[in-house]
Amino acid sequence: MMTTAQYVAAFISWVLLKTFTRFEIIGRENLKEVSRPFIVVSNHESHLDPQLTGVALLYRPSLYPLRFMAKNELFRIPLLNVVIWLLGAFKAHRKQGIGKSLLTPTKILEKGGSVILFPEGKIIPERPKLGEGRRGAAILALTTRAALLPISLHTPHGLTPWRFIATRPKIVIRIGTPFYLNNLDYPDFSDENTYRATQEIMQKIADLYYEHDYLPVNKKSPK
């Protein structure tokens, strides 16, 4: 049921994007190299990002269902909690420790699933700018040895339904090449190792992000 609901929602989103925006996906051929379990790691520009990521992976239906973190508070709202669960959401358990937050995605990956993570941990509204990466994605990848699929999302700042219709904004998704973190390079979960692993992930995202026509161009990931 979850897979069907997600795929239908992503297809409807694709139709709306094609109708009301100048929509482009770059790097679709890289999806052929993705195998489960895997973690999508992406920059975070807007509330549309989980659905945009789902649209990007429409071309490999076998990669569904996709799971992503959502605020615990959303699961307390009747009906909405069912909808977001069907769309793949699970509780983030923020401020309860990183171990608690990573428990659910670890189980998903150990069962051969897929998880969408935004390492910045929050929406970064400025353009062009990447936020500081948090270490959850790195710990998850090192623990489960899952592949990482870098994606960059590019949406106009302050996008509203009216702007969709009136301006046909340009929305671009870039899909990178999947990669693995080498456990030999990061033999333990010390602060130093998880920081370096996080920087490696953020650099992969930055390499895609700054291919976009943002100015000024800064091809280094944030420190």
C-alpha cells in the first residue's frame, strides 16, 4: 500500500511540475547504478524536497518505497498522520539523542530499504548556500554499509502556488553517482571520523549543487 501511494503521489507531482514549471532532471542514467539498501542525501531548500526526491526516482520504480523523517508533531494530527505515513514518513525523534533518531532508518536499511535524508537538518532558504552537514547520514551509512545517492535540488526562493501558475519557475534536480563510505577510512564513530565522513557526503552534494547557474560560484562544501 505504501509503495503504491508513494508512486501515485510522485506521478501526480511529476504531472504538476511538467504543467506548471520548467522542470528538468539531470543524471537519470545514474539511477541504473543504484541498488538497495541506499540512502538519498540531498540539500534542503523547501518543503517540496521529499516529494521532489520521489519524482526524481520515478524512473526506477523498483527503488520504492522511499522513507523519510518527519517531525513527531505531524503524527499527532488525525488523518494527516495516515497520509504522511503512506507517503513514507517516520518520526524524527528530535532532541531525544542521535541513537533514537537513527533507530528506525537503521532497521529500514537493514531490511534492504531506502531512506531519504537531508544532512543539513533544516531548510536553507538562501541561494546559493549549503548548510553545515550533520553526522546522522554518515553514521547510518557506516553502520549499515548502505550506498549513498547524492542529489541536489534547485527551486526558486519563496515559491508559492501563485508563483507556480504565474511564472512557471525553473526547478532542476541533479542526480549524482552512488558511492560508499569506506569503513577502513572511518574505523570508528569518533567525532573526528564522523565529521570527516560528513564532509565527504556534503562535498558530493556540493559538487552537484554548484553545477547549477547560481552566482557567485563556490565549489567548496561548507566548513
